Amino acid sequence: MDRIYKAIANELNIRQQQVEAAVALLDEGATVPFIARYRKEVTGALDDSQLRNLEDRLRYLRELEDRRITILKSIEEQGKLTDELIKDIEAADTKNRLEDLYLPYKKKRRTKAQIAREAGLEPLADVLYEIPASDPEKEATKYVDPENSIADTKAALDGAKYILMERFSENANLLEKLRHFLWQEGTLSVRVIEGKENEGAKFRDYFEHDEPLKSVPSHRALAILRGRNEGILNFNIVAGNPEIKRSPCEQMIADFWLIEDKGRAADTWLQEVVRWTWRVKLLTHLETELMGKIRETAENEAIKVFSQNLKDLLLAAPAGPRATLGLDPGFRTGVKVAAIDATGKVVDHGAIFPHEPQRKWDQAIQILAALCKKHAIELISIGNGTASRETDKLAGELMKKHPELKLTKIVVSEAGASVYSASEFAAKEFPDLDVTIRGAVSIARRLQDPLAELVKIEPKSIGVGQYQHDVSQVELARSLDTVIEDCVNGVGVDLNTASAPLLSRVSGLNTTIANNIVAHRDNNGQFASRSQLKDVARLGPKAFEQAAGFLRIMNGSNPLDASSVHPEAYSVVKEISAKQNADIKSLMGDTSTLRAVNAESYVNDQFGLPTIKDILKELEKPGRDPRPEFKAATFMEGVEKISDLKDNMILEGVVTNVTNFGAFVDVGVHQDGLVHISAMSDTFISDPRQVVKAGDIVKVKVMEVDVARKRIGLSMRMSDDANEQSEKRPGGAAPQKPSRAARQQQTASKSDGGNNTMAALFAQAQNKNQKGKKRL
């Protein structure tokens, strides 16, 4: 374990003692949110980001250590473990290096080299390698043995060749050199499979594509891999100049094994062994391994993008406990309506038919006005799917005709609402409601509190990722789960109103305990104090310790239960209260008094200075919500479809998705527009998240509209001029053809499921064609 502690400390640039303390807490069952907030003294104030990285590296290094032990045991059982080999294996710091060292000793199927050794051909291989002046044919005649299937000298030399090929290809140091060279100098060369041009039209950007291996971006790598999996594309790794007959990798093998062509009798044969070693034994192996590395890197980047966008959505500003009318738009099937009160309870529901084909516009307004008046509705939440702008227009007319209702309308993303509606939880929550009405309820509730509602939905259905179906589903789920856990615990949860899915994301709780909490609440009424959690079935002391600080009880018997102060620290607050001669309730929110408190005077063996400072900060603003203040975008009147957009039009919109190459913005025309990273700022930025995040309201200028292809180019730089850009394009004002990566992003995204935020996905990228390269 000491080796692991040192490695993590060096990688994260923290002290080894911090690592040891954090690992001990994790091994005891503590969660990252709990450790980050309530065990700062123990870990030296490691934050949640550092702890997540520590947790990931700990998992990897423990797997590496387990594999190291297994390998040492296996080689020892073979009687081949030397001091030098032990030293190399102990020093291996990656799984690749470890497997390279184990390769010669790994149990494998009976190879041609093994058969040749059994036939007694190893001395022939040794003499030709060690004494190149030896005549191969002459030496081989000594080993002709028809009884051992060595019918002639050719068979003997082939067997010797297989022995040397295996020996040459299983040296860990050589493999490391070749791997490094290919990664640094190799080119990924992609070609369409002959005859698949029409079938694979969506991959046409990669029919003839070359770029440096080490710099292939995440989205292109995943697109190419998908094309290969669908039988449209082939790819290989090219290294060196194709004009030169001999591969630089072959030369590296020859140099490593000190093989030179000096005109000696065996030199030509040895050169052939080197060539076969590379082309037969190593090229495919290393190509597969390096493409695996590219896939892993690309998947990690895609998962990171998805996770960051999900975090932004979950932490979007809540409208708060205000009565809301949810509208799930539709034409033929009507607009589904659900009225919910300030607590999220459904108080009314139904359907209206203002659009084609029934066109009961005035009747719809009358029904909505009556509902709003009856239930004191403050907000109207409109899903952004089919007929959303028409329904938004309906809500606007309702507000004009009935200003006394003082309504506010907001268009929200309905991504995942249909998934929630058909889910088992939704069926249990609303057994008597139609699936379509449940969608309207979700649309209303996600305006009140996006976090509380979106945790009920499978994260992959929310539609803020790229190529999420192509990545490791295990790693994706793990990453998204940690994001949700951090968001939920960062905000805190109202114990008396939270759903079971929301409670299950609280530190220390699981689905079973969350359901037990809800059942206890239903049977016994609302919780009056955090201590009553101990009465919940299967919620033991450890779970209580982990969860209590993140659960809030408003207007409970103890005012501290509404704060993030952990019950274990209530004694500190009582001490502060006593010394300040003020009761706890009046002390909470008393900024002047709290800022005058000397935190150091309350430090003791259990609570250090970081915790005391956190307590005082929390008492200043008890139960504060870290999310931003709620505000809504205003879509331009009369701009309802893509054909309504005009060059240089300035609009307000909502960022729906952020990728590595830009951000997608909903401007209210049923098709998100792309602000490329180059058009997001007047200064250079390397990451769009330096400027925006999902859920942000931004002002954009229309730079390019392609109605036929449903593409919208936007800019956040108000000084940009669409007319000037169109003049620079070939053919005057005609839209410039997007780059290959741009078109591939769009087509690949469509096959992801075609959701709005992804269907127009395209990136600007510089691609260099290096035609005519051949596989070495």
C-alpha cells in the first residue's frame, strides 16, 4: 500500500499523509461528499475534485497491484523468476508495462515456435542469430528429421524463424520503444471499404482521411471507430515514409537485436526474420493496442463532456416553490396540461387542442386562464419539443388577455420527460395518470427544481452528451453517478419533500433506505428532527453519520436541522451560542455577531479550524442554495422556425449542450444552432466552458442559416458580420460547406438517437489529406 500512497501523492501533488487518511476513510465506507465537507481536518482539506481523482487512481493502482501479485506468482510457479525480473515487475507503473514483462511467461496456445522447440530447432535458431557467418542451408541440413515433421531444410529454417520471431517480439523494452515511436510519429490512415460508399454515406468525411495518431480528437476517434464497427471503414497506423521500402519499426527491431546486413551468409535470412517479426507478430498487436488507447482516451473525453454538461443542468437555477402549469406541446394529440402546487403536488390536469387540426385556440386560452386562477399559478413551463413555439405563442396571448394573473412563461428542455413518464417510478408516483400527463408534470417540476426532477431520469436520456452510446457504459454510469451524487449533496435535500430517487443519491443512502425513509414519512408524518432518521428501518449509525448533514428539515424542532451543520457538531454551535449569550435561532443569520467570533477559540481535539470556519459560514446563511438565481430567456416574437432566421439577427437563447468545439444554443426554432469555439470570444479560449455552460442564457448573432440541412451558425461576438463572412466563402453568399469533421459529427449524432441538441452536431476542424500512404 505504501507504493500506492506515494504514487497518488506524487500524481496529485499532495502529502502522502493526506492520501493515507483519505483512503482509510473511503475504505471505512465514507463517501466523497462526506469526506470533503466534514472531514477536512483528517484529509488536510482535500476538496471533492481531488478526492474523486484520488478515488479513481486508487482503483486503478489497486488493480495494478493485484495483477502484479498474480504475475509474480505465475512466473515463480514456472521456476523462471529471477532477481532482475522481480525488480522490473516491481518497478512497472502501468498495466501495459506489466503485461509486456509477463508476455514471455504467459500461458498461451501451442505456437509454431513451441512446436519448433519441441522438434529440437532452437539450437539452429541460436547459431544463425549468434553466428551470422553460418550458412543457413548448410546448418539446416543437420536438423532435417522427417519423423519430427522436418521434411527438408526449408521446414527447419521456418521453425528457427518462428523461434526467433517469438523471442524478438516478447521483449518488454523493445515493445515500449516501438509503442512510443508509433504514438509520436504514427498517422491514422482511414479508408472506405470498397463498395460501401453508398451504404456508408454518413461516414463520407472519412472515406480518405489521414491525421497524426497522437492528436486525433475524441469525437473523430469515436466516429471512425463506429464506422469500422458498422463495416464501412478500415484504418491502419502508418509510420515513416511510404517511399522507403523498409519500415522504421523494422529498423528499430534490427537495431535492438544488433542485426546488421554485412553480406554474411545468414544476414539475409535474419533480415527476413526481422521483417516477419514486425509484420506478422507486432504490427497488428501494437495497432490494436494503440487504437485501444485512442478509444479509451476518446471515451474518457466524451464521458467528461457528458458529465460536465449534466452537472450544469442539474445545478441550473431553480424557480423555487411556486405554483406552476406544465404544458407538454403537441399538434394532433393536443397539449397536455398539469397544474402543480408550490410543493410539486399535482392539483389538476387535462388536455387542450389549440393547434392543428382542431384549432380550438380561444377555448384553450379560457381553460388555461381558469386553471391559473383556480390554482394561483405563477409560472408556465413549456416543453421545447414539437409545437413548443406555437404553444409559447398561446401562453403569450393568455398573458396579454389576462394581465391580472401575473404569469411568467418559460420554455424548458423536455429531454428525458417521455423516459420518466414510462418509468416504473413514474407509474408508482402517479398510478392514475396517463403517461402523457406524467410528462407535463415532469416539465412543470423541472422548472421548480431541475435537480430534484432530473435525478429521476436515466442520465443518458437527458441528451447532453456526444457519442454516449459508443463509450464504456460501465465507466459512463460510474461518472454520471458521481456527478449526481456531488450535485445532490452539494445542494442538500429537504427530508420531508424529497422523492425516493433524490434521497437515494444522498451520501450514505441507497435505494432501499430511501424507500424506507419515504415509507416512514408516509406512515408517521413529516420528520420533526434529524434524530428521527434513526427510527427508519435499515438506516444504521454509519448511514446516519454519512447522510444527516445533507438532509434538511425546515421549521423543525431544532433550527440547525435546516442547515448543513452536521449533528455531530451541534455542540460547537451550542458553545458559541452560550458565549454570545444568544439562542441558536437568533444567532443564525446574525452576520455581524458571527463575523466577530474568534474561530480558533472553539478548536478542540474533535473539531479543527476548517470545520469551525465552515460552521460559522453556514450559520451566516443557513441552508443556502449554491445554485444561481433563476432567470429565463426571452425568445424573439415572430421567430418560430428556422426559415424565420435572418443573417445578423441578434437573439437571446439558452445553451443546451457544450462540446469541446463549441456550444449549442436553443433560440426557439426547434433546431439548436452552433456557436463554434472560435466565435465565442474576442480572445483565444481552449475550452468552451471558459465562456458558457449548459443552461446559460446568452445573446447570439445569426451568421449562417441552411434551412435544407437544418443548420444554424451563430456567434457570440456581436462585432461579427454575416455578410462579410459570406463574401469570403466560395460562391459569394452561399453557405460554406462544413468541414469533414463537421459533417461527420452531425451524421454520427443522428444515429445516436436524433435528439435536438445532437442532430445538428458539427465541428470546424482542419484536416490534412496525405494520400497514397500504404500500410507498412
